[in-house]
Amino acid sequence: MADLFNIYCDESCHLVSDRSPVMVPGCVWCLRDRVPGQERSIARVVPPESSPLSKPAQPRLFRA
């Protein structure tokens, strides 16, 4: 069976006051079976109140 990956996409957004119209899309990927371990690693370095993992899950818009 082929490996399954989770892909997380986001974009950097310019600040209105910086007068730059640049926005950069990016993504990271992770083997699906390693997601729980990666979430724990992120939780150790990101304050819980800042973590997207602490917010309610959003509906999935796209499925491969």
C-alpha cells in the first residue's frame, strides 16, 4: 500500500502598513502515521493559546 500523507498549506500575509503586496504560499507534509508524534513535538514549542491545534477543527474542504 502507498504511504499516506497529510499536507498542510498556508500563506504568509503582508502587513497593510509594510506597503508590500507580496504573499507567499507554502506547505509542509507529514506521513499520516507520524502526525500524532509531530503534534506532540509542536505542542512542546508552541504556547497552547497560539496553537491552531487548540482551536476547533475546521471542515475539510478537499480530499485526495
